[in-house]
Amino acid sequence: MGHYEERIEGKSAEQILQTAAGGIGGVWQGPEGEYLRIAAQVRSTQELIEELKRASASNNAFSRRVFWLTFALVVVGGIEALATAWPYLMWWVKHG
């Protein structure tokens, strides 16, 4: 099993950093520590991109709902205005 499979594959950025913590006092040492630090940064970026995609998708659904709710409220407001003005409109039609 290679270095990638042991330390990086299927792990989150935090888990990779925990794997990298070692040596004297938990400090990353040498090229292996640098490799794991870079791997953690890449994984963190991948996780961020996935979360942004999910947020964008849910934001699109929310935007559609807000649009239709706004449209419905405008229609209801127009009907209310017509209902309020109805007696005056009928008087104007009869006497106008």
C-alpha cells in the first residue's frame, strides 16, 4: 500500500493533518510533513468547492421559491386593490 492510500485517500483535511502531526512535539518534519501539509490544503480546497456547489444549488431553489412567492403576493395585492375599489368602479360605470 502506497503513501497516498495510507495517509490521504478518503480522509478529510483535519484527518490528514492529524496524520502529519508527528516527530518532535507534533511538528511536521521533512519532506513527508510538507507533502502531507500540501495534501491537506488540496483536500480542504476540494471540500470548500463541494460545499459551495451545494450552497449554490440550494440557493437556486430558494431563489425560485422567493420569486414565485413574490409573484403570488403581487397578484393577491392586485385582487385586494380591485376588491377595495369595486364599489367606486361600479358607481363610475353606472354614472360615468
